[in-house]
Amino acid sequence: MKTLFIDTRTFCALILLCSFLLASCGQKAIVAGNVLNAENNEPLALSVTGTTGKIEDSVRLNSSGRFSLKYEFGKSSFPVFVTLSLSGKNMVQLLLEPGERVEVKLDAKNPAAYELSGSEGSALMKILNDKTLGASLAMDSILAALKQYENTPQYEAETERANKELSTVFTRHKRDLIRFVVANSKSCAAYSAIYQTLPDGPNVFGKETDALYFKILADSLETRYPRSPYVWRLRDDYASLTRASSLRNLMEKAESSGMPDVAMPDATGTPVKLSSLRGKVVLLNFWSSRDRLTSTNNMELLPIYERYREAGFEIYQVSLDENRDSWLQTINTQKLPWINVCDFAGTATYPLKLYNVTKLPANYLIDRQGEIAGKNLFGKQLEDRLKEEFKTTIK
């Protein structure tokens, strides 16, 4: 018998080839099964769930109803939400991971009663969809009962009763989803739950008090799927909800003068409160180092600032920048001497909403008593207003 010898380089190459082939096999998922009561030659498609609805694979069903579809993950290894649709009508939502083979049994006449195996995420999605279907049917039943009272004297009273019942169903459903999210926080099925919207209704999770659930889920999913787009979105929405909460608190604490306070870090990272400038005439100015018009406005502000600063004029400039280096570079290049603050949240920075700023450049002039004395004053208009404020001190 001959002995087969393989040199080290050849052996390593074979190992690498096998690893590549195994990895390649793992970068797709198969969805197979049977569709009952489908029309002959009816199209069945597997598409990405969402606005784009990109079709990944499709097949024409024959009389047996058997099908096999595949999803190619490419370089991505993150789970993906897909939808099985029959003749363009969505039938089943799945959550696929690389290497899975999912078996689906579907009845075209009763799509909600589908069965599946081979995918833990898809099984959780079925549980989630069943919960949502139950809540939707309960709400539909309440609304159908209310419709019978249209154009009757009882309609107002019945509407009040129906709203209470709808609120009870919504609250019960939300509590059910909270338990689902917490129990399945390492599955992207929980991600689907936290962004769920009932038919013709708002997001189930969308209040400031829901921020904690976004953080819990983001922290949990990051341990399993680090740097995934799911984690990024959860963290972004957590930040938005907490900023909204901060904004609400600021509005509630706003002084009767009508000047909501702002506290943001300056170029050294030290928080500076707008209210700390009480007693001065302050220009609250919004700008961005990337915006040419606001940079030009800075050049107009410089001589005005130098003329009135000794009399008690100050500029509190809020930047919409997201990059610290470009912000600091512009401040240094333009030699801006006033207070410049930035939280690098871009257009999501809370003072923008607090002062209802919709475009740049924008500013508010605040007098010594903290009252808003003017809005969007530039050039000569600003200087004329400052002359009035300082007429007893400026000759």
C-alpha cells in the first residue's frame, strides 16, 4: 500500500479552501416547504421586509405546492427580516440567520395558521405576530361594535366606552410586548417587537418613558451582534427619547419670562448655562461651521460684539456641528471671542427644538431681565436694537 504525503503548504491551502467552502455555505439560508390551496403557477417570493421590499428569490408553484427559496447573506452575518408573499400578498414574516434551513407549511386560504421549524428567530416572530393579530382583532371588534351606534343619540357615550376598551387592549398588548422584549432580548425578534405599530396607530413603544427598553435591548443585542445596524438604530432612538425627556423637563422648568434655559459644553468641555448670563444683553445665535451663510454672519457679528461687549453684550453661540475638530478649527480660524457651545448632536441638538429653529442662520436677542427682545436680527437691524438696549450707556 502506498503512503500519501502532503507537504505543509499544500495541507494549509486545503485547510483554507475547506474553511472558505464551509463559510460560503453558511452565508445563505434556505426557506422550503409547502403551500396548500395555491393556484397552479402562482408566484411565491422571498423579499426583504421593509420599504424597499427587494425580492431575493421567487418561484412559480406547481400543483404540489412545494417550494425552495434561498437568501444570500453576502458579507453580512447579521440576521435579516424577510417576508414570504404569494401573488404579492404578504403571508409569513421570518427572521433568518446564515446557515438556517426553515421549513414552512402554509395555507393560502388561512395564512395566519402557518407552521414552521428550523429557525428560532422565525419561531419567535410567529409568536410575536400572533400577539399582534390578537390585539388587532380585539380592536377591530370594538370599532365594529361602535359603528352600529353611528347617527344615534348613544354614539357619544358609546365612543367614550369604546375608547376606554381600546386603551385597555393597547395597555395589555404593550405589557405583553414588554415581557416579550425582556425575555428575548438576545434575539432580533425583540427588535421587531420594540418597533411594532398597530394598524392605523402609533408605535407601541414611542414615549419618553420607553427609553429604558431601547437601552436594555441595545446592550443585550450588542453582546451577540456587535456593530450591527439594529444596535445603532436602538441607540440612536434611545438618545432621541432621552433628549426629548430632557427637553420636556427644560420646558416645564422654563421661567415665566419665556426664555427656556440651555446648558451645553464650551470648547474646553465646561458646561455653560445661558441663564448664567442674566443681567447682560445676550444674542442666542445658532450656526454651523459647515454652513457658509452662518460663517459670513460671524464676520458681521465681530465688529458689533467688539463695540458693545464692554457695555454688557454677550453672544451665546450654539453650534450644530457633529465634528469637534472642524468646529474648533473654525472658531480658531475666525477668532471668535464669544461663548461657543456644542454637544455634537447635529440637527438633533435639543436647543434647536427648544427655540423652534427650523433654518440657519437664526438668533434670539435676550434682554437684561431674561425676556426675549427680538428674533432673527442681523446686521443693521441687530445694531439698531442694541443701540436701544444700551442707549443710556453708549454715547
